[in-house]
Amino acid sequence: MCPAADPSLGPALDFLQELWRLNHALERLSARMERTMGITAQQRLLVRCLGRMPVVTAGRLAEVLHVDPGTVSAALRRLELKGIVRRTRPPDDRRRVLVTLTARGRALDRPADGTVEQAVETLLTSLPRRHVRATRRALTELTVLMDQARAPAARRARSSRQRRA
């Protein structure tokens, strides 16, 4: 007897179901990477980026990755505690903080089995380029729509705080 196929929840919920599965897979693989490599998938992305930008500010790294600077700063702090990155202030501008990989960080900055980027590389090499472009475009547009949906709620919260003050 063959198991019944999952019922369709409708296009939007079916798509969200796949995104949730992807997020869950990312979290599980990230946890495994932390156990085996000592860093999460997100931390490894920072390490791999730093390997391509040998000296960079945390702010620039946040720009490149399109994430909040506080998120990058917190992740860099954890990597610094693990001896993977070094943060220094240049003598000519004490306001800036430059980030570089340590020897331990450089050792992690190489392709490795069982990583998120290996799975992505495998996928990218197996798909036609037009599919990769279309997928990237869809993910980018979804991110923009989600940011737009979040923006009115953030404005309402700020407005509410201002009225109470």
C-alpha cells in the first residue's frame, strides 16, 4: 500500500511549508556543524566571507550579507572568543574596528564536507543557470515583500512608544 501524498494547502502555504523544511534543515545541519567543526553555519558564512575580504569592518560585512550590524557584531564576538577572528582598531581611526581571520580561522576557511555551502554548491552545479537565477530572484523578491510587511508594524510600534513618552 502506497502512502497518500500530502494534501495541498494551497500555493502560499505549500511554499511556506517548503521554506519551513529548508529552515529546519539549515538549523539541524548548523547544529551538527557546531558539534563537529566548532562553528555554526552562520558563523562559517562569516569566516568564508572574511577569507575573501581579508581586512574588513563589521559594518561592511553586515552590508555585504544584508543583515543587521548588531547581528554580525554578536556573531563576531563569539568567533573572537573561539579564537577564529581578531578585531583591532587602526591607530589612525580608533572609531573603526577591523576584522581579520586568525590562523585558526584561516584553517576553517576552506571547502569542507557536511557544510551548508557544500549542499548549496552541489545544488548550484546540478541546476541550469536560468533556474538558479529564477530562484535567487524569487528569494530576493520574497525578502523585499517580507521587509515591506514588517515596516508598517515597526512604524506603528515606534509611533505608539512616542505617544506614550
